Amino acid sequence: MSEQFDVVVIGAGPAGYVAAIRAAQLGLKTACVDAFVGKDGKPALGGTCLNIGCIPSKALLDSSKRFHDIEHNLAAHGISTEKASIDVGAMVGRKDKIVKQFTGGITQLFKANKVTPIAGYGTLHPNREVRIKGHDGSEATITGKHVILATGSVPIELPFAKFDGKHVVDNAGALDFESTPKRLGVIGAGVIGLELGSVWKRLGAEVTVIEALPDFLAAADADIAKIAAREFKKQGLDIQLGSKVSAVEVKGDEVHVTYNDGKADQSLVVDKLLVAVGRRAATKGLLADGTGVEINERGQIVVDDHCHTAAENVWAIGDCVRGPMLAHKGSEEGIAVAELIAGKPGHVNLDLVPWVIYTEPELAWVGKTEAQCKAEGIPVKTGSFPFAAIGRAVAMNETAGMVKVIAHAETDRLLGVHMVGPVVSELVAEAVVAMEFHGSAEDLARICHAHPS
């Protein structure tokens, strides 16, 4: 007889572990099954986000920014330094220590909230039966009155650029270089490509980013993207837009990349190649026959507005379903589903999920772009203000960027707020709150803000 739980969560990333903890807090007997293994070969909670994504990348971004400031920015403050150096091994070690701190923290939260963690690969069978294959080959079966699928996503691998973990890498590989590569190629100018490209550029690498789309950061507002592209170019990031890679070949310790820039074939030789062309839902091997759970053409689990699947009492959240592949979106869905299972109201507004890119300058936005509003026939008015006119930004010597506000031309309701500049990752939260409460541009303007921030 298999052990029975009120809730079984498959996946312990930011969607799954949050769902498990919230369900347990609401008095539900909860188990969380996860297959992730850390660098030490031991099971590690937290999924991609904590182990090889959000947390470690931010650690490296912070370390590399400090080194870059020493080399390039402190002189403006009257601070002189000589012969600064970076110990990449120590930097990566600090990153690993931070990761271990956070994954260990989840372990303690599971213990405190009486969530049962189970290490291994979980497969959903009919009648909400979950069969688990342990890393040691052991097998177990549990059942849940409710099952939450939160298996996350994995990097998309190009057929002609297979990951080898040494020369051609995904985001995880780019977090663990033993030294700064002299030449780094990046395929994809999205969040991962720009953030990790920025890390190694700051540390001295020559970085070339190859992007297939003709427009830079097409998901962002065009005015914000234009400023960001200009600043990245100043920093020395070589971004090739409208360029499609056709071949990748490893020759010795070099990677030879062939791409077409819309005019002719071009060649690029680098020491390391980061492939960051996106991610896909991690649903392979998750579902046995007869579960009733549907998968769409993109490999995502099909859910309704409240994260129900087509199977009774089976839910799905996070990167493996529709919507942006963002950790905070998954966490909010995890809370909402746990509360719905417990008979409470739960809802996530996918239209107001903030986006952040932690480059320098940072980019952040929420809501619609001006182009989206015009395409939908929504009358808009816009306003923008540069950081160059903000006292604190000038005092920080970080004046690049602006904030752009988009409001309905007739009702004044906020439709979108877009930012590029210093610490906008924190500033965007104010816009999210205002928009969640259906605020207007005037409401935002009439709030008293501290000077000279």
C-alpha cells in the first residue's frame, strides 16, 4: 500500500517548494518529489533558480560589477587603485556558498513546516499515483488527493551546437568557468545571454552576442531597448542582430561559429560558446499513459486560468505551463494553487508580472509596451524622465537610462511602466503595486517620494 498525502508536488524549484510549504502551512499533509542533484552529487532543493539560475547568476553579477567599478568607475569618486585582480575560483566559490545557503534554507523550511522531501524522479500515473525512481535505483510509490506538477524548464539545445560542458555550454556551464575566457560567444540576446555575457565582459572577456531577431530586446518597450543597446555597446558588448547561426564546430580548444548576418556568411572564433536561445518545459518522462493531463505543441502542460489540468485534482504551475518563465511567477502560482486546494481564494494576474534584467544598467518593466497598446487600438499618452536629471543618480555616477510611463489617454489608468537605469529592479515594484490597485498616472505622480531619489 503506497503512502497517501493530501498534496504531492513534483518539482522543488521556486514554484514547487513554495507550493509545498504553503500547502503544509494550511494543514495539508504534503510531500515534494525532486530529482535535482547539486555539484556535490547530493540532492539539492531549489531547482534551476537556486542552483544554476537566478541566485548564482546574481552572485556573479555582483562580484563582477565590483571588480569593474574598481577598474573603471572609482576614479570619478577620487578613489585610486592599482593592479586590481580577480580570483575567478574564489568568485565562483562564493557563488557556490550562497547557493548552498539558500538550498539548505529550503531544507530547513521543509522541516519546520513538516513537508516530506523525497529525492528522485517522479512520474505521474493514473489516479494521482506518483512513482519515484531514486538516484540509487530504488523505487517507491505515493499517492495524493491532489498532485501539483512543477517540473520547471530546461535549456533549448541547438542540433548543431550540442552542449559538451567545456567549450559549448548552457547557463550552468557559464556559471562555472575556471578562468575568464579571452573570447566568449553568446547565441541569444535574451535575459540569460545578456546577464552572463555582462559578467564575463566585466572580467575582461571579448564578448560577441549573436541574435537571430532583427530588433534588440523585442519584449521590452522600444525606447527602453534603444537606450539599453546603446549602453551595452559603450561597454564593449558586440551584439549582432538579425544574425542566424548555421554551424558550430569545436576544433581543439576553439569554437568556430558560422552565422549569416542577413548579407553574407560570417565566421567567429571563440574560446567558449554560451547557447542561450531559450528554455522549454521539462515534461519529458513526467506523465505515464492514461493520466488525462494534456501537453500542447510546445511541450507545456495545458492548464486553465487557475492552473487546473484536464485531470481531476491535478494542477501544474511555473515554467512547465503557459506564461512567462520567471521564478516569481511560478512562486505566485504555487501559493495560489495551495490556497485553492485548501478551499481559499487564489489567483495570479499574469498581465502584471514584472520583468527584470540585471545587467548594468538594469532593465525592468511591467504591463504593456507602447507598441502593444497601439496594436490593440488603445489610446495612450506617455511620459518619460531621464536618470540624468535625478540628484541621486548623478551622485552615484549612474545617469544612463530613464523611466517611461504609459497611461490610457482617456481614463489615465496605468497600462505599463518601463525602466532602464540604476536599481530599477527595485523601483519597478512600486509600479506593480499601483497597477494592481488600478492606479492612474496622476495617482502615481501625487505620491510623495523621497528627494533626491
